[in-house]
Amino acid sequence: EPYDSNPMLISALSVVKSKQTPIDLVRVETRNQILFSFLSIGWGFLADIDIESERLRAIGGQRFAIWSLARLIGLRTYKGKVSYLPCDKIPTADTKTNGNIYDKDFKDDVIMTHSRSYGDELDR
């Protein structure tokens, strides 16, 4: 991603110009719902440390080391299944988009609901 010195201005101009940019999404299915993630998805040991160490936020970055030790002492196990689809086609630049593979019209738009942090609710 290019650096934008004024991301609010760039974002507003992109909305006004109806500029669309595709993003890589992760689809996560639980027993009760389907979630989408575009930054990252964490599960297991590292996710436990990241989410549960929030209660120690006041001590700064050391909270991760402290909570890592706590999770190692009280190690949990998780069952899961990982599925994926192979990438058959990698987008290539063409002359219609001036070499920019991210400046195309996408007809299969998906409207997603807003996400939120779930804590341990996904396991219920």
C-alpha cells in the first residue's frame, strides 16, 4: 500500500470518484455465523495472547511476554479444520488499466456487515 500523508482526503476523494479497489478477504465460518476478515485472522495460542492481554494494556508491550508465559503455563488445545481454494488465476496488468491491476470494475461485489471483536464467543 502506498503511503498517504492525508489518508482522510485520499479516502474522501476515492468515495467521490467511486474508485473501487479489490482486497483479499478471509471467510471464517463458525457454527452460527459467517465472518469476513481483511487484515488478519488469528486462532489459537497467538490469538489468545493478543486478545486476552488487553487487560494488561496499561503496562505496555511487556504484556505480550507476560501473557505468553501465562498461556504456556495454562496451555489450551483447539480442534479445527482449515480449508482453502487454490488460486488458479493471478491477475495481470493490461493496457486498459494503464498497468494497474487494481483499477478495474468488479461485477461480483459482496456487501458485508460490520465486524466486531468477539472474544471467546466464537467457541459457543
